Amino acid sequence: MDGASFVQSMRYLAAGLAMLSTIGASLGVGMAAMGGLQAMGRNPDAGPMIQTSMILGIVFAEAIAIYALAVALIIIFI
């Protein structure tokens, strides 16, 4: 194995490891949605306020996955 192919394979490995953080982001999104739906089920009158907070939390958790994707693409192409 020459040096260039080794570096390329390490880039792919590093990009795959960077994408592992998407597991945590997806778990966070699922838990936020679960908590919001349970809260709305218990108190339907507070639904709009709970839904707003839930969506904001989902957006922040999903931003982590987008950052991980950006890092993985930077690792592969730069």
C-alpha cells in the first residue's frame, strides 16, 4: 500500500467517525419529540407553547448532525 492510498483510506475512516455524532443527534431528536408529545398529551391546553419549545430543541439537536456532516465533507475533500 502506497502512502497516497493510506492517507485516502484514513480520510474515509475519519469522516465515518465524524458522522458517529449523528447517532447522538438522532437520539436527542427522538427524545425531544417523545417528551413534547407526552407533555401535550397530559396538558393539551399548553400544546402550542410546548410545541414551540420542542421544535426549537429539535433544531438545535439537528444542527449538531449538520455540523458533523460539514466536518466529514471537509475531511474528505480537503
